[in-house]
Amino acid sequence: MKRQLGLAGLFLVSLQSYASPNSDLISQGEYLARAADCMACHTQDSAKPYAGGVKFELPIGTLYSTNISPDKQHGIGDYSEAQFSRAVREGVAKNGQRLYPAMPYNAYAKLSDQDIHPLYTYFMQGVKAVDQPNRDNDIPWYLAARWPLRIWNAINAPHPVDSSPSSEQSDPLKRGAWLVEGPGHCGACHTPRGWMMQEKGLTAASKSYLSGAEIEGWYAPSLRQLPYDAAQTALILKSGHNATSAVTGPMSSVITHSTQYLTDSDAQAIGLYLHSIRIESNQQTLALQVSMTDPDKNYLRYCSTCHGKEGQGTPNVIPSLHHNLLVTADNPASLIRVIADGAKTPQTLGQFSWSMPGYHHTLDDQQLAELTNYVRGRFAGKHDKVTASQVSTILSSH
């Protein structure tokens, strides 16, 4: 009997030794999937993770993300690791079809084979297969052709790296650069696009990289003029707010699904990297514009209760309007959307989500324009005026 128990014990130890590496790989892969924000783009229904169906309004039409669960019929369950790697890093599906560059394979090209292996293991063994068909895209036929993407890739997409310092990277700046330029694909939203719809820069070597861009009716602000240090940047990535600022709009889902799960050291590395590539503004120091007037006293009526008469906000709760990225941005789209439609901070572990009401039901487009001009003029020194027609255009987009 003892001999049998001993053999059984050896068998269990053997199984544990065999299973442990895969468990570690799955955990590593899940972390990379979080860092790469796969969930936000490929999960329409939270009960069906990675089953696709998320809608993207692009200049060429409407695109729906695909099922990347390990379902063999509708997902990627029959992909080999080599085929998975080619899709992720080069934008080529198993059947040879080119993927639209809404999939940020130009950033994922920075993932090495050592990164792809745990990522593949996670999707094949750590994700539940979902039997959900992919939705057809709504793109005009004359723009839907994929063969030109071969040319687009040759011009705009970098070759996948042979090796990556991702997991063993000890230099926080290099680790931060890899996270931002690679799996985090921050440039997909924060870098302006050229006439081929390509990002104008893929690294900090280009001044256009992360300099701000309009996307889906919002303005993703420049990440090269952040008004806070690396620690406060890390805090906003982890919780959705810091001492003076808060996140809303499309970035909320990025924090909910991705950056809140970063380790403290990775979030800090991103903050250090973004601080290191900072470009100082050519504008003079922003000063309070005492000559500004508040038409109809709408700031006093609707904004001052929370943000204060001087726009100071409440630390760690209500954002200050001074040095606020939405207020200081040259593009007023996000500020207009927040005033009109309201805002909600991301839902994160251990943190409350704060909401701000919108005032489009109370203020017409002209009043919204005047209030926007007052906020931008008083708290950011902006002299260019937003018009009612601009407000109407912005609010009617997406």
C-alpha cells in the first residue's frame, strides 16, 4: 500500500512539474495580452471575451473586430504558432489574407518569438473558445480590396524583431519605450496619420510621434507634453486619475481592460519614458486671462460647483482645469464632448468611477461654444474661438 501511495505521489509530482511551465506561460501570455489591450478591441460582450464584434468607424467605412478566441470554426483555434505570429506581427491571416492596419501589427512587430510563445499559449490554453461568427465589414467594394495592403505594408510596416528585451529588460527607460512603442501601441491613437492613413512616426525619433491626433470624434492629446511627472503618469494609468487629472472617453476602456493590470514597475517605466521624450511647448507660460467673460454665467452655474470658481478642482477627485490636457489641447473636440455629453472615469480595481453630467440638453450649440471658449481662454490662454457650427459638427460625428 505504501509503495502504491509512493508511486502515486511521484506521479502527482511529475504531473505538477509538467504542468507548471505551461501555467507560467499562460500567466505570461495573459499579462502580454493585457499590455497589448487585446480585450478592449476584441470583446463586444463581456460574457464572450475575445469573440470580436467591436465596431470601428474608419475613414474607409465600418470595421468589426474578429473572433480571436480558440474556436476552430470562427476563431483562431486552428492557427499554428507560426501562423499566429505572422498575423500578430505582420498582419497576415492564416489564409494569406492581409489584415487592415486597424490591427496595430506595425507596433506588435516589436514582439519577439519569446513574447509570441506565451501569448499563443495563453490564447490556445487560457482562453475559452466562443462559437460566434464574425460580422461582415461595411466597407465600399472599391475600398475593401486587400491587395494594396501588400504595398502599404512594404512602405509603412516595420519588419518583426528577431529578439526582444521585453521580459528581462532591467533598464526602466528601455522597458518603457518597448511597452509604449510595442504592445501598448500608444501611437495608434496619439500619433497623427498621413495621407496613406499611416502613423507619421513609430518611435520618438519622429516629432510627430505621440503628438496628438483626432480619433472617432475625440482628440487624443499629445503624450509629449504631459503636465505631470512619471509617478503621476503611472497613477493615472493604474487608476484612471491622479492628483490633478482624470481620464474619460476612449481611453477609459484602455485603462479598464489594460493599463490597470500593469505592474507598478511597468506603469512607472512608461511614465519615465514619456517624461524622457517630452517636447517643451513653444507657448509662453499660461496665465489666468482676467479679461475673459462668462456669457450667461454658465461656468458659474454649471461648472464652478465641482471645479471651483478658480478651476482648481479637488485633488484626486475632481480634475483641475489648469494644465488640463482637454483644455490646453489645440483641438477642442474632447472638451466640447465632455461639456455636452458628460464624462465618466474608468472602472478600476479598488477605485470608484466618478461621473460628470452633460449639458447638451440645457445649452444650445452657441452656448456650448461660448462656454468652451471661456474655459479654454481663462484656464489655457487660448484666443482662437470655437463656433456653434464646429460644436454641431463635432457632436454629430460618431
